[in-house]
Amino acid sequence: MLPPNYLEEVEKQAVNVYNDLELEIIKQISERIANVGYANTVVKNDILIAQEMGMLYSDIIDLVSKYNKTSYEEISKIFENAGITTIKNDDKIYKEAGLNPIKIKQDKAMMKLLIASVNKTNSNLSNLTMTTASTGQTEFVNAMNRAYMEVSTGVKSYSNAIIDAIDNLSSKGAVVKYPSGHQMSLESAARMNIITGVNQTCGKMQLLRAEELGWDLMEITAHGGARPEHASWQGKIVSRSGRKGYLSLDDIGYGKVTGFKGINCRHDWNPYFEGSSKTYTDEQLKKWQDETIEYKGKKMTKYEASQVQRNMERVIRQDKKELAGIQGILTSNNTDEKLIEDTKTKFARKTLYYNSHKKELEEYLDSLDLDKKEYCIISGGSLLMHNLKEETDDVDLYVTQNSFDKLSKRFNVHISGKPFPNHYTVNEKTEAVLVKDLQNEKIYNIDGYPCRSIIDDYNWYRQNGRPKDLASADKIDTMFEDIAKEFNCKKEEVTESEICKYVNKKEEI
């Protein structure tokens, strides 16, 4: 069985690659649209479109190839770690039952299954990304023809036609078209393939292990906010052989798109001793099923709340796509003053959303009333201050004894239970690490607030090595590459002073 929230961490780690690819493709197409601009004749317009279209296809293919190489390595690592983790956890239960399962890497059938799943998922992802080159061309041509007609007929001004064309493109994203005609954004398609692929692979490996050991019963995991059709069987016992008194594989829809281990299913299972107490009581399952959350004065189930959260996440992703389109105009060869002015205005308006979250963080820190010499922001909050994250769920701080004492008078400060020394929970929003002093820390002010060196954050993320930590490290790594280009130095030579200059410059755009 995989640990709770394991798939969420996998999602953050793997899907970021395809999210970045989609944003790059949107930016490329937007640049080409702005480069063509508006031609006075249909013939000239067609010639310009054809020229840009050829270069666009080549650029997207290059992007896809680069990202696919990175993706293959990441996916292979993710599948291997997930497979080994889930079997090791199951094997602990089998050993308690007196069985002696073979080590996973010595199990040829198990490794063959794992390798086949990795290859299948990578092949699917490669096919998805390659279709974006041709669909990108189609979207580019359609956008240009529509803009040309709108300007030539006087329906829209030149500036509005170009910006609207790119807005329309950004709202669609980098599109994957299936043979059935169904369309999905590249990021969403990749997300579905990776999460479902990992979950199904682990499930198949577990069934293979159970078959090897002659084990029949499996207990399904349970969690709050399960989709209604899955809530009916979560926490229940399943018999592989279909024994009476237990659910069968058919009862839970195993192997079906909408069933257990189907598309976007987050449930798992583990071996179950017949007659032993179950992990989840009927009371607990009912409580989860009946549990409601109040949001903006409205009561809703946890599942409904999760859908609201998902929608909010989609809005954020959509905003990022729109920003990528806007940036495509600003990096194009187009010099039309009105277009550039309107685009910068739009860019400033969209970045207010992100700046608002930074402002919220700053206002919250002010409310703690701590001496800025007695604390510094680390981890997620630091990423937000450096414009590497849109928002943060909690605030992590290094605090001295003086700040710790001050917080303890206001909040129920207690040991967090996390495997880090001197790590405390302050409140539901704040965690703090008590340090002797901050003299040995490299601290730099971003917007007047003390932040731990992002270089030190980067090293910590790499060293800690959790999926979400590695994803954060990758974001910082990308920023280092951009800074190195701007200051004409090697990535390894980037200094915190240059980082601060870069961040402040970004905020002034």
C-alpha cells in the first residue's frame, strides 16, 4: 500500500514538467502570432503565416524532445519508487503472517510488470506531446486567419485582434486531440496518464504478489471526500477469488475506467488478515461520508469541497497560461506601440493576482508582530517571496528564542511531530523552527521581509528529497538558469545579490 497523500506528491512532482511544457508551447505560438501581425493583403498574410508555421513546428518539436527526455527519467524514477514502496509495505504484513515474500528486485515477474508499465506510460506521454506540434500549427493558422478577417473588415482594432487571438489560444492551452475527437489540455492529459498509471501499476503488482503467496483478501483504503460511487466500497474487504461475505473485484469495478484503480482514483488496498479488526470502523466511514464543510456561507460535502478546490487550481493554471500568452507578445519581434502598451497593461493587471498573495503573506507576518531581526521566512513562503510560487498553504519560519516566546504567549505552540529537530506547530497556518540565533544564516530582504537564502533553500530541498521538495528545487534551478543568462555567468556562479536584483526587476515589469 502507498502511504497517504503519496499520489498527491507524485502529481506535484511529475505534472509540473508537462505544465511547464504547455506554457512554453503557448508562448511559442503567441510569439508567432505577434510576429506575423497584420498584412495588407491575403497573399502576403498567407506567406507570412506559412513562414512562421514552419518555424513554429520545428520549435515545438525541439521543446517536446527536450521535455520528453526529462520526463522519461522522471517517470521511470516515480514508477520504480512507487512500486517498491507499495510492495515493501505489503510485504511487512505478509511477514507478520509467517510468509516469506521474495525481494522485489529479485522477482522477475514483478520487475517485468514494472518495466512494461513504465514503457507504456512513457509511450503514451510521448504520443500526447507529439500531437501538440500539429495541433499547435492548426491553432496558429486559425488564430491568424481570424485576426486577419477581424482587422480587415473593421470588426476589431489591430491591437485588440492580436490580443484576443492570443487570449483565445491561451484559454485552450496546448491541446491534445484523441482519435475519437475528444480534446484535452496537455497538462490535464499528462496528469491523468501519470496518476492513473502509477496507481494501476501498484495495484497490479499487489495482485501479483498476492497470487504468488496464495493470499486472497485485500482491504481498501478510505479517505474523506471520496467520490460518491467509490464511498460505498471504501474501507471494505475484497476477495480475489470472489468468496461469499466479501466484495468481489467486479463489485468494486476493478479494471473499469470509473472503478477502483480507474481514471483518477486515489484509493489503494493492502493484504488483510481474515478475522482481524479492520483499519476503519463503520462509524468513521459514516462520519467521513456525512462530514460537511462550510465555504462562503454554504455547507457542502468534503467531495464537493474538493471539487471547489480543484476548480480553484484550474483557475490558477488558466491564469498562468494567459500570462504565458502575454509574455509571448512581449518577447516577439512586433514593435507596434499600441499593441505593446495594451499588452503591458494586461500583464500588470494579471500579475495583481499573484502580488495579492504576496501581500497577504506580508500582512500576516506583520500581524505576528515579530522583530524582523528575530525571524526569517523559509521554504514555501520564501518561494512565494521570490515569485517562484503563486501561493502557499502555510508559513514556515526560523525563529529565535525571543520570537518563539512571543508566539508562545499568543498561540498553543507545540512540537509538530515532523522528523525535523526543534520543529513546532504555531497555529494552523504557521510552523516554526527554533534556532539559537540567525547569525549563521544568509538572510536577504525581499520587499523588506527577511528571507533565508534561496540558495540554502535549494540545497535543503535537494537534500531532503521528497517529491514536493524536488519539484521546488527544480523551480529554483530554472530561475538560476534565467539569472545566469541575464548576468552572463554560469548557473553555479549565481549570487544571492543577483537573485534579489532579478526578483525586484520582475516585480517592476
